[in-house]
Amino acid sequence: MEMHFRSFRSRLVVVFLGLFAVIQAIGYFTVAEFVAAGARHTVDEELRLASTLFARQLEVRTQQLVTATRLLSGDFALKTAVATADHATTASVLDNHRRRVDADILILAALDGAVVADTQRPGGQGVPFPAPRLIERAEAEREASDVVAIEGRLYRLAVVPLLAPEPIAWLGAGFAIDDRTAAELRRLSGLHVSFVARQGGRAIVHASTLAGPERETLEQELTAGRGAGVIDLGGDEHLLRSEPVGHDVVAVLQRPLAEALAPYDRLRLILVAVGVAGVVLALLGAQLVARRVSRPVLTLATGARRVAAGDFTTHVTIPQRDELGELAATFNEMVAGLRERERVRDELERTARLKRFFSPQLADALSGDDESLLASHRREITVVFCDLRG
């Protein structure tokens, strides 16, 4: 919508203030974008370092698990119970060892892969081993470990052979990866942690520090193939990074962008305060400049109106030595020219009127600047009267 201002001063103030406000806004948004870009870069680097440290920490814990499992596989009582097919004793020994090594699950499987004893499912004898791929790797490499899903829960599972001295069974030990594990990792790293497995083309969050709706959104994003970058969770932007921790299992590390920008909130408040103070100062400066510019213009306008009314004695005084001062001097010269022109015109009109009654020479003499002809004085004159008739 077009705005109309009758006052020249108002136009100057609005234009000056508008330009300053635009410059302030551009500066604020430029700084804000620069800060946001810096925060994103910082979070990306933080996620990268955290994922590397997380992978190393998980690898160290896995090696500890493999070592503990190897020690358990050398237990004589366990070997004896397995060799004699004493399932009750085998289950009791496994349960005691599970508590001793602080494992969440211990599974003993026969060489054919059938479960002999399971601390999680005491009645699960004869069912297939939940991670047959690990047994295949253990046959080739003498040990194997991976993150697997068992009955909807993730476990870091290590499998080693039970030797007597040849392999007579497979022993698997693992610790659960659940919400408590994710919460502990968040406490250590300060990042949101989620463990996601891919099943049938879908991403399923098994453990996370996120709430329910945010987990569903994360599942949708990861199912769509988003493994890094920025996603929207609950109306907040989150930067995330995925780190493989097992076969078709990844750990997703993420941090809200608003959390990363929190240290810069004070800077943004300072920028806003400086901007507001700048606008106020700009308003005062615009008023001062507009008054300084408009006052000579109003003086010239008043003089022009007086000249238009026929007052050629008008003289404007503007003390400024700038373009407006030059304009005032030119205006005064123009008025002097008009005044001289008016005087000449009056003289010509006066001479024309005298020529109606006197000879041209006398009329010119009377209309001249010599006033002595019209002054009173005495002279001796001779008057001759001639009668021209006859």
C-alpha cells in the first residue's frame, strides 16, 4: 500500500529510518545465520567425535564380554554338566555365572544349533539358537559377537565354543541394549541415543532416549533412508548421525539445534537490544537531519510565496554553506533580477505616458535620472508670439 506524506520532513524521517531498519535487520539475520551455521558445524563435529568414541567404547565392552564368555566356557562344572546331558545342572550353572559376570542373558546351544539352556527362557530347550549367523562365524573364527534382536529386544551377544577339548557346545553371553543403556550413554555424551534395527525394509527403534511420538518420527525418517543431516522432531530441528554397531543395527546420535544455539541466546538478545537502540538513535538523528534540511526549504518556500504575491523586496537568509546556501543565494539573485526588471518596466510605462503629452526628446529628458529639470529655478526667457495667418 502506497503511503502519502504531506510533510517533506516526514518523508525524510521515514526514508532515513526505513533504510536504517533494513540495514539493521539484514545485519541481524546475517549474524543469526552465521551463528546457526557455526552451531550446526559444531554439532556435526561433536556427533562425529561422539560416534567414534561410542564405537570404541562399545568395542571395548564387547571384548570384555568375549573374554568373560571364554572364561565361562572353561568352567569344569559346566563342561561336565553338558557332557553328561544334565540339563538341570547346566541351567543352574548358567544362572550362577550370569549373575557373577553381570550378564543379561546366557545361552547354551548344541553343535546343531538347538538351545540346551537359556537363562531368559528356562523352558526354551530345543528351539533354534536366536542368532545362527554368529555360530557360523564362531565355527570359522573361534569367536563371534554382534548386536542381535531376541524377542523384540537388542542384545550385544558373544558366542564362543565350549571345548572339551573339542567343541561340544556353543556358549553365548550378552548384555541388553535398552532404554537404560541409551540413558546412560546420553548422560555420558550429552546426546540423544537411539538403537535402531532394520527389519523387512523398516527401521524399528528398540531403545532410545526419545519420547514415544519422537521415536515414531525417527522410525519414519530412517525408513525413508535418512541417516544423517537435520530432521524435525516435535517441532524442533535435530541434527543426527548414524553409526553401525551390528548387522543391520545402527546407533543414532542426535542433538537438538536449539540446545546447541542456547549459548548464543545472550548474543542474540544483545543484537536485538543494539538494534532497538540503533533505531531509536536513528529516529532522533533523522528528526535532526530532517529539521536541518526542511527548515531552509520552508524559508525558501515562504520567500517564493511572497515573490509570487508581488513583493520583490523579499530577501531570504540561510546561514548554511552547502547546496541549500547556494540555492538561497541564487534565489536572492533571481529576486534582484525580477526587481530590476520591474523597475525598468515602470520606467518604460512612464516614458510612454509622457510621450502622449510632450515631444519625445522632452519625454526622455523628463523620464531620465536627471531630476534637476523638474526642480524650481529662475531664468530669463524670451517668448515670441507669431501669427501665422496671413
